[in-house]
Amino acid sequence: MGIMKEKTKESIALKRKEKVKELFKDLGSKVYESLDNGYYPEIEFHSRSVKNIVYDSNLKQYVLGSKMVKRDAQNIKHIRAFTQLCWLAYFANKLLAEGRTSTLRDVYYSSQAYSVDFSDQNESDEIITDLEVILERAREDFNIYPEERSAIFGDLTIEYTVPGYEGRRLNLASHPDGYLIGPSLSTAEFIDTSAKMVIAVEKGGLFTRFVEEKVHERFKALIVDTSGQPPRSTRYMLRRLNQELGLPVFILTDGDVYGEHIAMVIIQGSANAAHLRELTVPNGKWIGVWGSDLIKYKLPTEPMTEADIKRTKELLLDPRYSSGIWRKELNVFLKIKKKSELEAFAKYGLTAIVDKYLPEKLKWAKSE
């Protein structure tokens, strides 16, 4: 294994947390300053309305436009949302100060202890997203996480930065089931690795197969189970592996339009996260399963449903799918009206996907 970088006195993760703390301090200072000067405090930020989400061809992702919205304590219609937002900022800042984490569900229930009125968790989640827009930081940066988890396996030594575990090191190939990508892992420092690439797979079953077949050794790869559409902490981890270690990211999904969209979200992001910039891997490669692979490899298939066809036509109108392999394969799916799964390669034996398909697709990806 080779050392990837010199250890800095202050870790990247710690610097990020300190920056977020400064943002909270600035936000609170503006509210207090308004009150001290006899003004009603207000908070202005970019609108998340559908009409204000635009595609940036330079960044190759959706971003928020110029339209702004305001939460004004003077406006009776804004009082509820304004106070919810202020409480959430207080709660998140407290999490950072105490080195604790919270799930989205925890936030909703914690609010009740402070008599903050959220009608349901959806309303609570919306306010959390507003705070992301205001701070221009993902909720994970202020220690709020969803409950979904995916996993990673391979030769990567990490060093924890979370309180109580600082300095402890772990190699991610030391457990055959892989390690969950949660708060402690996504904020850990990368120490060293022999990996030359990252292979992200949609299915947990295939992830296990890849571990059993020693894909991490045969292809010198880190293997990531995205668990379907990957949680944002997983997308952030994929970006870190790509940006910090220079590892190319290859994405393997089911042979359907939903699998294609999973790959697209990893590479170019989603409309729902248009206010964030650090969740994409712009140079990632979708290596299949393509619609054309269903034909080439004579895979077992199922007919596409009307919902599948409708979704395909919707994606054809999306600017992210306007050219290249993305558009070509959508048209193939629409033409053959069939879909398949990664497990379909088992028709040729349990290891066929590792022995034949994966080498061929990696060869293609590296030549592009």
C-alpha cells in the first residue's frame, strides 16, 4: 500500500465542521443584530420551487436560479416557518458543539421537547432542506443523517475523526460484509490504499458476490453497495474517493431506466439536491447494464410496464439525457420494451458477471 497524502495538522473533516460552525454563528448574529437594532429579523435564501431549478450545462447538474424567498418575523404568515428555522439552526449547532449526530426522525421528535410545532416529519424535513440552502451545506455537514445506509469494502485504511474514536484506524477489507457508510465513516480521513478504482453496484446481493469473488483484489477496486438510489452520504463518499484519492468511479446497475437514473444521479446529481455542489462525480462512468447489453448478452428479461415506458419518455425530456450513451440507451429501452437485472447474468453461472461482463465493460470505460 502507498501513502496517499501527508497527514495535515487539522483534518479535512474538522475544517469542514469548523466552517459550518462559523456559518451558524453568522446566521445567529444577523438575527440578534436585527433584534438589538429594533428590527424584525428576516432570513432570505434561494427558492427551491420547481420553476427556480435550472440545468447548468457547465456544471452539468441542476442548480437553483436567482429567485429568492424570505422568512420575515414581521409577517404573520412567516412566523411559524421562521421560528421553526431558528430552532433547527439552534438544534443543529448544538449537535456540532456536542459532537453528536441525529437522524431526520430524531429531529422531528426532538422538536416536541421544545414545543416547536411540526405537523409531521415531512414539514420538519422541508425546514432542514431550507437550512441547507441558507448555509449552502448538506445536512450531513451539520450532523443530521437519514436512516438509510449503504456499504463499502476494499483495501482502504481510514482514520476516524469522530469524538471518542479520533486517531483509530481501520482497513475496510477487514470485514467480509463491508462497513456501513454512516457518519463516522463518511467523515473519516483516508490514509492509504492499493485501490485503482471504485466500483459502485446497485444491489447488495452483487456486492456480496463481488466480495466473495475477490473483485477488490482482481481489479484493485473499492466496492460500494449503493443500496438502490444511494443515500447522500454515499454520494459524498464516492465524490471524496474520486476527488481526494483520484480514483475513477464505475457504476453498475440493473438493466432498466431506473438503474440508468441511479448512475446519472451519482454523476450529475438530482433536481432535489440542486442547492448542493459536493454530491456528484462528474467524471464517473456508467458501465451498465445497458439496454443494448440485454440484446448482446441474451439476458433473461421482463417486459417493461406502462410506468417504465412513461418514466423513459420523461427522462428523454431531461437535459442530462440529451446526448451520448444516456440518450442512446434510453432509446434502446424504449425500442425493445424490456428490462433485466444484474442477477440475470447467473444464467451463465454465478461468476459470469465477474469473469466476463465486468472486464469487458471496464475495458470500454477506460478507453473512453
